[in-house]
Amino acid sequence: MSHISPVLWQFLVKWLTNFSLFPPEASKIAPEMDALYFFMALVSLVGLTLVILLILGFSLLYSKKRHPVATQIEGSTLLEATWTIIPLGLFLIMFVWGALLYFRIYTPPANAMNIYVVGKQWMWKAEHPGGQHEINSLHVPTGRAVQLTLISQDVFHSFSIPAFRVKREAIPGRYTSVWFEATTPGTYHLFCTQYCGTNHSQMIGQIVVMTPDDFKQWQAGSTSGNSLAQNGERLFASLSCNACHNSRPDARGPNLVGVYGSKLTLSTGQTVNVDDGYLRNAILNPTQNITQGYAPIMPTYQGQISEEGVFALVEYIKNLQSDYRIQQTLNTTELLPEGEGKAAPAGKTTAAQGEVKQ
Amino acid sequence: MSEPNEHEHHIVSPMVYLTIVGALLVGTAVTVWASFIDMGPWNPVVALAIAVVKATLVVLFFMHVKYSTKLTKLTVISGIFVFLGLISMTLADYISRAWGRW
Amino acid sequence: MSDSTTTAHGALAESHHEHPPYQRHHFESVEQQFDTTNFAMWLFLLTEVMFFGGLFTAYLILRNWYYPAFVAGSHQLNIGWGTANTAVLITSSFTMAMAVWNAEMKRKGGLVLCLVLTFILGLGFLGIKTIEYHEKWEKHHIPGIRYSVKSFVNPASDPDIAQYGDKPLAPDMAAKTELYFFLYFAMTGMHALHMIIGIAILGYMIYRARNDAYTTGHVTFVENFGLYWHFVDIIWIFLFPLLYLISRHQ
Amino acid sequence: MSSAASTIINLPDQSTARIPKVNFLTKENGLLSWLLTGDHKRIATLYLISITFFFFIGGALAGLIRLELLTPQSDLMAADTYNKVFTMHGVIMVFFFLVPSVPATIGNFLIPLMVGAKDLALPKINLLSWYLYVVAGLMAIYTMASGGVDTGWTFTTPLSTHYLNTNVISTGLAIFVAGFSSIFTGLNFIVTIHKMRCPGMTWFRLPLFVWSNYAASILMVLGTPVLAITLVLVVLERTVHIGVFDPANGGDPLLFQHLFWFYSHPAVYIMILPGMGVISEVVSTFSRKRVFGYTAVAFSSVAIAVFGFFVWAHHMFIMGISNYAALVFSLLTMLVAVPSAIKIFNWAFTLYKGSITFETPMLYAFGFMGLFTIGGMTGVFLGATGTDIHLTETYFIVAHFHFVMVGGMLMAFLAGIHFWWPKWTGRMYPEKISQLAAVVTFIGFNLTFFPQFILGTLGMPRRYAAYPPEFQVLNVFSTAGASILGVGYLLPILYLTWSLKYGEIAGDNPWQATGLEWQIQSPPLTENFATIPIMDHEAYDYDWLERQHEKEVASVG
């Protein structure tokens, strides 16, 4: 930390951590969060000491024994102004500092590795882009920004990693995201912090931080063979999305190549940024998200695709750089028998890979 | 503005009531008529504006606020203020979500 | 004071020489009593404003999200009945205002007449509301209990909305009409509940008015009830355009 | 008397003193005279009994929570039982104890006395509000008896609407009814303070207790109905299985959060503001000085009430509200923290050049000032968006609001009860043991809740029946503290009950306080004042009191 001597800082945090009085700092944001935390703690301590000193001091000086007759004082505008302006100033510093931190934690960098997380009563399911699938654990490398895209398939949950100082609610019906960059290899707590029903306290897991090399090894050892995007592609084909969303001139749906990250004008005249959340909405609530120039004919897939399936589709659409892949799916669809498509939502086949913690 | 005495009870004449009820009925007719005209995004604005005018008439005359004490006026205003606070600050969250990230 | 042997009543009689029978003992004067209860009524109306405020907030957000569904749902409401009901309620507000005036002028006959008129108009409003609710029941538009999106996915099957030439809604949007009707029933239902309470009190007031309760100078109760009744009217003044008049053109 | 230098207690000669024969307690007899009373002092007494009852139910549940958390496993009770226990603890403590605690008991008793009126403006509504409270309380007890509810007191949708099959509806309705009880109390106070002040009682002559209750009443009247409609919508959604909060059908669960916190954040101020009023009275009386910066303290109450309405979304920073909204709500939260700081410093400076004595109410008030400072400052940790991410939904937030609610409000409540006990009952409580109780409470409280700050910083989530073993040491401290705290709360009920019969006769004004309520007999007459008083001096005017004494002495002589 640049604010105070790094040696002193290290000492303080390590000491507190050793006595289990302070969580380990295992992410890049953690020391910054702690800096603000200790600043606030310091201000509180000073404030509290001041109040205690005032009370004790006045109690001693002006107890009835020493000061039998009170001197009536109306007040003092100067003093009122002092203890209005100084706290206000301090609070505003905390506000600005806190806001800066908030925006950093909730604004993932563009190059972050995206891991999708689904919360349900009472477990966390993580989908890596490489097809690795985990339950109640999350493996991440050090030195790399990791973005989590979170959703819940039932009630509110909250994905909390105290060692990283990050937390975000997974809410039903909408994506939320958070990011971190792990710094220290090790195993850390993962908690669900939003009360979610009977086994709320069992909805815990572990965050395994690995060196980049170890992480590569883990990735290689845990993949199911298909990447998430490949699962998405299969789903895309089996749901016959490609029947409309292709690049043919007579296509009934907009071409999805390169759509991710673009600005889209909807039939209502609104302009939207195409991000993960928009793609999810467009799949589940198509009517509200019709691209300008297209008829509202897309059926809803609400209830037909699991949240993991939507993640796979989103990941697939994200990675569509040319329509070659869509052409390929058109060919495979023709080869597939009718019923098979439904049975292959992503993730189902790979559940065994998840490290289930008790 | 002349502030009416707190203990003087103002009695509104029936003619005023009659005028107001006429205005309210006309307002109702106008708002129904206006809803059949395509004014684009202005339809709900016009409908709400007429509703606000009607409500104001009711509050001022039927409910005697025009002839009431400052306290009553203040009460009405503070109610509207908190009501609008609830609606506007909640909507502010929903509207600004579409602005995307910082 | 602690050795005071005067009874409570003695002390009381000392401070009030004479006052009308309707003045409660802890008030200094009739004016104070009137001001106080009047102010209390206004505060109560504030709580009512906030009570409906929650519903209005929900309505505004969902309407912005699912505008086509709200349009389609709104077309299902009978604008004729709605307008008639608005007129009925406004008229009842007028008769209520006249009732207060009659009470102030100490005209018993006029007061009873106006109260009865208000009572009848209030019942009329509820009657019309019942007809409308019944229509919703017939057409399977009761959310959660008896609901079908048929009129919305296939508007041609519903002659009632032929004049609007609605296009069929996609099934996902059509499902959202159920939210519109949920809000419709929640808002009008809550309003109707207030009407029912009001009508019950009106009945009691008619009975009391016939016994000269309000024409001897004690208009507080009538006046305060008037405030309540006008407030219920105001809620309807907003509900009507918000629920009935969404995009009637097309 | 040797202790004259260290106390201001001034009791009448015990050998001749008698409780006045005619007072509000003795005027009429029989249960019916209580159940049909319009007297604000009797209703306050009814409230006092009923909220004490609920406080001990809630406290017992708290004890169960702490016992369960003694060990990392959920061994004392199963997870779902634990969930029901903390839910009922929250519901009972928030809606049946904290919200009505000071306003409905002490406020009810004092506001007419302080403004110089014979009663609250609407005595029947006041009684109705107690009955509503009782009905709501019975519904809550029914809920508990018939299987409980496990939503948490926050009723998060869709958990409460679609995923639980416990008694959500009866709890929701209980809170709905309790809400109306609180609305009517608040409404009554506002009207009384506006319209029932005695001649000469201008706004700036009102005791600060009245100001703070006025501010809290505004919040009650305007905030509670939003909770009411929200609960109605939750109940409807549970009944018909569709509603505006259900994401599966296009509703929005965040809307529930908005509406719920629109009440439940101001509710925090409803709970704490009246407590602050008590502290103003106590600090002034026991330092024999006018409250430092009277106007600033008065206006800070109103400022808290006004700003308090517009900070609610700080409970939702991590739920995915827009960044812009988070920014605005965080800023407003910082602004609302300032008036609290103003109050603390004003109380501290009231001591300056006073003539301070340390009777029980003052000890509680000192406890309040220290603990509320911690509670308030940690609120800033949570109000700043950045640190909120790490600290919210953990034991840090549990510790924070217990510092404000228990360390603040409950201390203030006890301060108030002790302070006005002689006025209420005409008898003194035993001073030494009550001082001991105050100290025990303070120690027990800190031992219970301070470790929870550390637990929260470590990341221990709230509402966990089982937790990782490394958190156990701090939890053991907390549970140990809770048992001390329990003793601290049991003591007052014992010696206060004892004092009803055996306490010394208090006389009119044992504390030599200036308020109008102290110038009449204790316990007061049913109609409070034999003749309506005329206020001819400022609040907390100790010189005036002095002159009154001189006059009395002169006239007797």
C-alpha cells in the first residue's frame, strides 16, 4: 500500500490474520479495501476516543462535588459548525473513496476471463468457458482478472469471498457480475451470504487459487471434452435457433455474428448494448427485445432451457466471429434426429467433474 | 395572500361546487377523448396532466384546502413530496440501470 | 398539588364552564377539537397516499417493461363502464361536498338527501365495478385463479376488442397481461375496499343525521368523512387513465 | 446527608409522605376500567406491560440463537428450527418491541404531559392502536405456536412468496396490523404536538423528547403504509401464485426490496429517534444544564426524518441496483449520518460546566452515547459503497444494528424507564442495584456484540446455523456476553416490580427536573393538570425551577 509504509502494513495485516482477527488478503482489491476499512476504523476510533474523553473529562471536572452549580450555556454556533463540517468532510471522503472502490469491484476489465455461476438452493454451480464444471468450488488462477457472471435459478443468493473482499448477489431473472484478480494461491471460503432458506448455512464452498501453471493442469484434467461454447453450439442447433438466426438473405432472425458487444436498435426505437444480460433476455423474453426490422416471431424459451443452457448459448454467441459455425450447425441439425436435441443441454453430461464438498 | 383565520370556518358556496363538478366532468370527457387521439409519447403525459388538474380541483375546493390553514397546505405538500420521492427515486434506479456501467 | 383532595371531576368542572355535548373533555374549545380532528384526518389521508404509492410504483415500473401487454390488457376494460363510473364517483363527490355544506348551514333535510344520494352513487359505483369484475371472470381474466391468454395471443377470437385491431401478442408478452390484471385487481380492489368502508360509514351517518347529530353545529364528522370520500375519488381519478386509457387509439 | 454532594435525588420525608390518593392508577378500578380507558397514561402502562412481554419472548429467542452458535455445528437445533428462531427474534424485536418501545410507552405517557395537555388528541384512536398491537401480537404468537416462519424478518421475495411453506401469511398480516397500530400512534402524536400545546408552549419551548418523537412520528405516518401495501402484495402473491415480485412471471424481486426498505430503513430512525429524545432529557437533568445547542438538536431530529426517507437503497448496493442510484443513495446516507454526530457532540457538551451526578438513567445515557457512537460510525462503513460490498450480510451488519438498536435504543429505553419510573408509579427503584444493572448491561453488551464486528470482517455470514470452526472462539465470547446481558435485563424487571410496593415514595420531582411533567403529582391525575399550565419559560430552564422553589419556600414560610 502506498498510503502507509508497506512494511508496517504487511505487519499489521499479517499479525491480525494470524490471530484470526482479520481475513487473509488474497486478491488485488483486498489491500485497497482494507486501506479504506482501516481508515474508517481509525476515524471511528478517534471519534469514539473523543466522545469518551469528553464524557469522562467533563464528568470528572464538573461532577456535582467539584462544580456544585452549573453554568448555563446556550450553545455555540462555532462549535456546532465545527462538528457539522468536520464529520461531513470525513464522511464525504469515505463516500468518494468507497464509490471509487465500488466501481472498480463492479466494473470488470474487458479482458477478464468469464466464469458463469448459477446459484440454487443450496449449491453453487460454476461453468468455466473451457467446459469445466464445478459444484460448491471454484478454481481460479492467480494474476488474471476473473469475471463472474452470476444468476440464481430460484431465490436470492449472494456469492461472497471474504478473502477477496468481493461479494455479489445472485438474483433470479437477471445477470449480475463481479470480478477479482487473485494474488495468493491457497484455499479460501466461499459463502452464500443472502438468506436463502433451510440449508442456507450449507451453501458454502471453497475458492481454490492456483498458480497459472497449476491452473492449466487443472483445466486440462477437469474438462469434459467440450468447451462451454461447444455445448452452446449443440444447444443452438438442437433448439433450431439456426433456422432463423443464420446469414442467409431470407433469414427471419438477425444474424448473430459479431452481435455481442455491438449497439443494437430495437423495434421500439431503443438502443441497447448487447451484453450477456441482453442476450439472456432476448432468449427468454424475445418479444421485448426485437431487433429493428424483424418480426416478433421468436418463441420464448422460458422454462425450456436451464440457466446453464442459457450460459452456454450466451458463451457461444459471444464467440461467434464468423458465420461458418452457424453454417456448420445447420448441417448438423439436419443430421440430428428430432428428439435428441432436447436431451443435450450443456452441463448435464459433465456434472461428475464438479468437486462436491460436503 | 391573505391567510384565513384559524378559527374562522369558511363555507364554500354551492355554486363553486357546481362549477367544479362541471369542470371535473368535462375533464373526464376530455381525457377519454384525448386517449383516442394518437399523440405518440404524449398520450400518457396528457392523461396524467388532466388527472393532476382534476385532483387539484378536488383538493382545493371539495376538500377546502384553498380555504384552509397553512398547516393543512403544508401537510398536503409534504405528502405529495414523499409520494413523489418514493416513485421518482425508485424509478431513477430502474431508468439508470439502462445507462450501463460507469 | 400532591395533597389535592379535589376529585377529578371537580377539577374538570372548574376549567370548563359550559360546552356543547359533543366537545370531548380534553379539548379546550370546539374550534380546537375541530382543527385537531381535521388535521388528524389529513394525516390519515397521507398514510393512504403512501399506501397507494407502493401500488403506483409497481404499476409504473411494470408498465414500462411490458407496455404491449399493458395496452392489450387495457383494451379489455370497458371504457364505457369506466367513464360512467368516473362520472358517478365525481358526482358522488359533489353530493358529498353538498352534504357538508348542508350540515354547515344546519339544513337537516338537505343533509340527509345529499348523504343518501352519495350512498346511492357509491353503491352504483360498486355495482358497475361488479359488472366489470364479472366480465373478467367470464373471460378468464382473473390472475392466478382463472386466467387464459386467449384474447391476447388470438385477439381475433375476441369480438370485444375488434375496434382496436390489436395484433396478436407473442406468448411471452401475452403472459405478462396477467401482471396487468394483477395490478388492475390489486388497485381497483383496494380502491373498492375503501369505497365499501366509506359506504358503511355513510349508512351510519345517514342514521345519525336523521337524529339531528350533525345539524347542531357539530359538522366535524361529516367534514372529515367528506375528506375521506374525496380522497377515494382522487385515487380513482388517477386509476382511470392509468388503467383504462392506455393507448386507446390504433 | 453525606451523599448530597453526589446526587440530586430529593425525596420527601418518608415518614410522612404518601402516594396521592387520587391518581391515574387508582381513579377507577377493575379490569374493564383499564381495557376501556382513554387515558394516555393507562394506555402507556398497558403498552409497557405488553412490550415487556414481547421483549422477553424475543430475548429468549436471542438466547437460543446464541446457544446454537456456541458450537460450529448446528447441534442444538436443526437448521430450519434455527431459521425460525432468528426470524421470530427479528420480527418480534423489530415490530413488537423496538418500533413501539419508546414512543408507545414513554412517549404515550409523556407527550401530553410535556406539551401541557390533558390527553393525546385522539384518546380512542390511542386505545385502538393498543388493541391493534395486541391483535398483531396474538397473531405473531399464533404464528410461532403453529409452526413458525422462516423467511427472516426481511421477507425477501421470491423466497417468502414461492419457496417456503411456513406461516408467511399470518406473519405478514400480523405485521400489517402492527403497522397500523404504529401509524395511529404516530398520527396521534403529530396531531397532539401541533394542536394540543398549552398556552405559551411554543415550538422552541418543547422538550427535545417531544421533537424527536415528532420526527419519528412523521416517519411512522408516511413510511409504514408502504410496508403495509408491500406485505399485502406478498400475501396476495402467495395466495394466487402470481404477483409483481415474482421473476418467473415477469415481476421484479428488486421492486420488493425497494418498497420494503422504503419503510424498513426509516423504521430504524423510528426506533432510534425517540431514544435520542430520552437521552436529551436525561443528560440535561443530571448535568443541571440546558441541552447544549437546543435548536441544533431539535433540527437534527427533523433532518434525520427528512433525509431518512431517501436513503433506503443502501440496503441494496450489492443486489444489482444501478451504479448511479448506488452513488446517490450512498451520498444521502453520508448526509444523514451528520445529524447523529451533531447530537452526540451536543450531548457531550451539555456536560460542560454542568453539575453532574451519576444516577442510573445517566449511566444508561453514557452507555448510549458510547455505544451509539460505535453503532453510528460502523453504519458509515456500510453506507460507503465500497466497504459495504465486503461487510454487508455478515456479522458486521448484525453487530452494527445491534449497537444502534440494543446499545442505543434499548439503553435509551431503560434510561427513560428509570428516569420516569418515579413519575409513573410514584415510587423510587433501589438506586445501587439499578446502577449495578446498568454497568452489567454495558459490559455484557460489549462482550456480546463487539466480537461480532470482527466475525463480520472475517466474513462470517449472518443467519448461519453452522459456521466454519475457526470462528468459534469469537462466537463463544459473544454467547458468554449474551448471558451477562441477559442478567442485566432481568435485574430491572425484578427490582422495578419490587419497587412497586416497597420503593421509597418519590414525591413530585425527585430529580429536580424542569419538565412540566415533574411539576405535577406522581403518579399524575387522570386529567394530568388540575388547571392547564401556562408555559412562561424555556425548556430546561433550571433558574426558573430555582425561582419556583424559592417561591414555594416563601409561601410556606
